Amino acid sequence: MKKILVSFFAVLFLGIAAGCSSLPEKNPGLQRQWMLVSFDQFSKEELVKNKAEINLTGIMEKGKIKGGAGMGCNSIFFTSEFKSNGKVTISGVGSTLKACRNMELENAFLQKFDKMTNYSIEGHFLTLSDGSGNSMKFIASDWD
């Protein structure tokens, strides 16, 4: 009888634990760190020098990813929602407020980032665009 009760509680505990997982499924093709390689008039060398990137590895809640970014000075934070139809919504964009020497890249990024409405992933590249000819192209940082 004791073995039956122990087995019953073990099965019950495992069933509850499996059903109450607080970690949502991740999308490994999207939820990664992305290095900015093409944006506005900035050269690839300038983007690499400033370590321009977005990080989509943050917590996912209700289909939204809490992300971060950096353009060489301030820490940038945002919430993003990528839909299966190629649409993206970027909201809640903010940053720390350090004054740095070269703010041109960061200011341009902040002005356009939350206006991006479309996305595509091709191989190891993520492209965000706004439908008006503006785009940002990223490469996965873990790609060799």
C-alpha cells in the first residue's frame, strides 16, 4: 500500500510540474543576439566599431519579447512582438541617458526602431523594415 501511495504522489507531482511550467517556448531562430550590419548612411565598419546590436533573448510573456539594444553608449530597452505573418510591433522603447561623444548612430536608431513594422529571417540574417524604404539588417552573433 505504501508503494502505491508513493507512486501515486510521484505521478501527481510530475503531472502538476509539467502543467505549470512558467517558461514559455522559445523561438531559437529569432530569440538570439543580432549584430546590426546595415542601417541608414552608417557603414558596416562604423556599426561594428560601436557594437551596434539588439538582443532578443529576453523574457517572453504573452508572445512579447523583452529585448535590449546597444549602439556604443546607452543601454536601450524595448518590447517586441513578432507575428508569423512577417509583422512586428516594437513598443516601450527607452534608454539610459548618458551623454556620449558620438550620439548620431544611437539617435538615428532610436528615431526609427519602433517604426519598423515588418520582419524577415533569411538564413542568419534578420531584416526589419517600415514599408517606407527604411530598413535595418542584422546578422546572428552566434553565426560563424
